[in-house]
Amino acid sequence: MRRGLMFPIIFAAVAALAQEESVRQLWNTEFLQKRPAAKTAVEPNRISYRRVADAVKPETAGAPGLGTMLGVTLWRLRLAKPADAPGTRLLVIEPAGDKRDMIPERVEANTELAEGDHVRLTVEVPHTGYLYVIDREQYHDGAMSAPFLIYPNRLTRPGDNAVAPGRLIEIPDQRDNPNHFTVKPSHPGQRAEVLSLLVMPEPWSGLKIGNDPLKLDAAVYADLEKKWTVQAERFELNDGAGKAWTDTEKRAGADGKTKLTQDDAPPQTLYRVKAQSGNPFLLQVPLRMKQ
């Protein structure tokens, strides 16, 4: 190796280590330490995330007190195998009445989903508040469908959408029927489902939810989007994709009283959003479809 190449290589390695340590500090201080303390004295596994290259980086990235994190895990379901642990299975009821044991496995947020895929979503917010999820279809020409509020609803918990450190919100809930989304474009030009995750410090005043998705007035959604849409950095858990959910995650999702602790599995994807503490924010998460 030529001597002149040594310094750029060393500098790049040092920069990579510095970035890894910066990401670890964000994860530790802004998310993990907000969860309830570990139930055991066992040394936690070394958890590492990487900043995704295509993430939009806010001006306040890394600045303490000027941002908050949101944990999201996208799960793709597969048929269970005999070797799979019974506690990690999800009973999925198909529209035709077919009942199957499925295993939810983590996928990264930018994974392209194929038609027929069964997917679920879990969300964790490291502070108290209320979560609302709005769904829109996105088409090849950039146009968007009407906005529908898909969470909360009267069938899920029912209507309990409070978030807190360690509390896992499942969309759909395990007890919903169906308890998963099936990827099926409703329009030939559809390329994604765009989920808007709206976190508010207080409940949405005057909102009347029911058993079915609630169509929102376009002007109401446009106002929310204008006021509260945030940019975000995206971080993916190293070696997380492909891992099945744990029995603890299953129990925490099914029971709003059970919380994940500091020694439980972390989210697959972390979003660090530019939002002042105590303010609402709206984060758009696209679920991309294979074309």
C-alpha cells in the first residue's frame, strides 16, 4: 500500500467510529434510557444502529434537547415452521376463514413489499402522548388518495392510543380481525402506502372514531401536514432484519399494561425528528410496493 493512501483510510475509519459512537449515544440517551429499568442485572447486548444514507438530515441532528426519537418496526409475516418457538407465533385469520400460524419477521423501513405480503407495524414513543395513524395511497404521478385515520379505532384496545416509554402500539392489534395488512394495490398506478404518524401531547379534541377507518377532511389533513410535518434522520438496527419477534414483544403488544424494558428488543428503525419537546409532530413513513 502506498504511504499516501494511509491517511485518507485512517481518517475514514476514525470518522466511521465517531459516527457509530454518536448514533449509540443518541440511542442510549434519547430512547433506551427512557424505557423502564431492566428486570435483571444481566449486561445488555451491545446494540448498534447505522444512519441510513438516504435519510433526510435535520439541521439539529445530534443536538441534545432539540429532537426526539420514534421507534418503528415493520413486520412481514411468513408461515411458521416446526422449529419456531410457539410463543412467537401469531394466529392469522384469512378473509376466507383460513387460520394460519405465522411468524412476524423484521424488515427495514425501505423494503419493497410484494403483492400478497402480510405486514404489521409496531410503534414506540419515548415520551407520553397520543398516537394517530393516517393512511394515504401514493401513485406514480405523485398524487395522493384521500386521508383515512386507521388508528385509533373502537376495535383496538378499544380506542386507547396513549403512548409512553416502553409501551408498544401494534397496528393492527393482535386481536383485530384481520390482525394484519395485506399488500394489494387498489389502483394500477399505486406505488406506496404512506402512513402519517401523528404524535400529540393531548388527545385530538372533537375527533369521533368508530369501528372503521375514518375519512378525514382534506383541508383538515392539509393543515396538520403544514403545521406539524417534520424531517427526520433514519437509523436501522444492525443485524435486525429477518429476526422474529420475541415473546416479550408479543405480550407487550397484546397488553397495554406490559412495557418493554431496557433489556428487551429495540425497534428495527429509529427516526430522530426535529420537534420541540411538547409540540405535536407528523412523520410520514412510506411502505413501498414492488413495481
